Amino acid sequence: MSRFSIVKSVDQVDKHAWDDFANSEPSAMVFHSRPFIEFMSTAGNHKVQSTFVLEGQKVVGAYFRIGYGSGNPLLKMVTGRAVSYGGPLVAGQNAEVLTLLLENAKDPGAIYTEVRLFTDLSWGRAQFEASGFEYKAHLNVLVDVKEETKMWEALKSSKRNKIRKSIKGGVEVVVKQDLSDQELGRCHEILSGLYTRIQLPLPEVGFFQNLMRSELGASTYFTLALHEGQIIAFRLHMLFNDRVFDWYAADDPVHRKLSVNDRTVWETLVWSGKHSAKLFDFGGAGKPGDEYGVRDFKIQFGGEVVEFGRFQRVNRPLSMKLATKGLEVVKKMGIIKKFS
């Protein structure tokens, strides 16, 4: 008889045991934390699937998938997917625990399951492939934030010049947690403009309001860039253990000549180092070999380009084919941004 047991409900897991596991496991991300999962379980149309492996009452494995898709039945077939941020968290790289997590999390309601990794899980690749996953190369950029002087020296000279330009241009930067309704509304307005241009779904402003009020809000910070009293750019980031994760960011194109994106990144890096963080995680940098301007922007801050990759499993092959074609049509129609 296995010494392990499987639990698929967060209500059946001791909260302190979950917190202890997420706070002590070296590869844990904010996405494995109880506050994040509890928040996402109540946010918007997201449906969170949870799988735990217990040894007695002790948590030794956890795997969360967030379901995304339109509430519209006609669009659900082209948007239904399950995304795991950070992938399975396993104590001591135990292959048996990883296998149990993957075998007990099939996500039949999702067209596909995508596991986005932010730490090295190469030791478990065989277990993923045995569970029907395919590895997809994907890059990320990590910045060591422990020493401000070394960070400044690691910047491309063009970045240092842009940061100086921003300062001379009168841009002020503050980092805060609690925004007023007006401040949050302005940030959402800027973010909405970006997501409309790139045709990606965006949560309503209420998502961010609830975030600030939630337990996760204690780990969430806004870096705001202001010019003449008006917010012209922002970054939303989360601090967990010794890593800061870059979650949402946008700027007002009208003020781009003030190099506010460069400035908000730099000030966030400095802030991170002063608040117990060791790494700043940019959250992704595209596929190797593909031209990707966002990656070019990120690596100029002196970070290390890493390939932790992603795993993808198609749960419904026919639906996947239909979804691929259908999504192209929806994007061309310009309505994909309305659905999250």
C-alpha cells in the first residue's frame, strides 16, 4: 500500500500544512501559495482544479490548473484551456509523487493543458511524457537583484541613458499596495489600451479591486510612474519567498518618449532587492529562435536568459483542431479581447 494519499479539494487540506509546504520548498512560486489559489478560485470565470499528494497530514506535492474560457457556449470550444503556472510542486524531486499528481489531474473539460514552468523541472520530464505531455521550448529572463550597484553596471548603456532621461524629464516613481479607485481605474485604462492593441483578454477592473482586498494583496505591489501628477505607466508584481514575479505592466503610448517602461522596470528591480528578494522574474520571453521584441527589451536589464520550457497535453484532439482555426477567426473579428 502506498504511503501517499490523493486529495482533490482544498477544503480537505490543512491550511497550515499547505502554507508550510509552499513557504519551505525551494522551487515554490507564488502560484503554489494558498492565497493565490484561493484568490483565483473566486476571481472572474476562472475554475481552479487542485490536486495534492499527502503523506499523512503533510503536503508533499501540489498541482494547480486554472481553467480559462468564454462563458459563451459558442466561444467556449475555442477558448477552453487549463493553465498551470509554475507546474507541479514536489518535495525532494520525488518522481513517484510527480507521477501521482499528473495521473490524477487529467482535465477532461479543457481542450488542452499547458504547464508553464518558472523553475527547472527537467528531472521530471519522463513523468510528463508518460502522462501524455509534450515539451515546448520557452524562454524566461531572471535578474539577480541582490546588489543595486551590480545591477546598474549590468544594464545596457542605452538603458542607463533612458533611465536618466526619465528622471530628468520629471517622471516620479512610487511603489505602493493600496490604490485609490481613481488610481486603479487609470492603471486599468492604460492596461486595457495595451490588451486591445494586442488582442488579448483582460480581467475587469473588479479583478484588481478584489485582489487588493484579498490575502494575496499583502504580497502584491504596484510600481507607478507619474508625470505632472498623472499615472502614465505601471507594473503589478508579486513578492513571494525570495522572488518577485512581474505580472501585469503597461504604459500610456502618449508618454513613451519619457522612457517610462525602462524606468518602472529599474525602480522595481531596486525595490525588489531592498525587500528581501534575490531574483526578479520577468514571467516569460518567448520561444527560442523567434524574433520577439519583448525579450530584446527584457535582456537589456542584464538578466540571465533561461529555458525552463513548457509542457502541453492535448486532452481533446478534434476540439484542438477546431479551436486553432476558430481562434484565428475570432481574433480577426477583433472580439477575443472581450472574453477571459
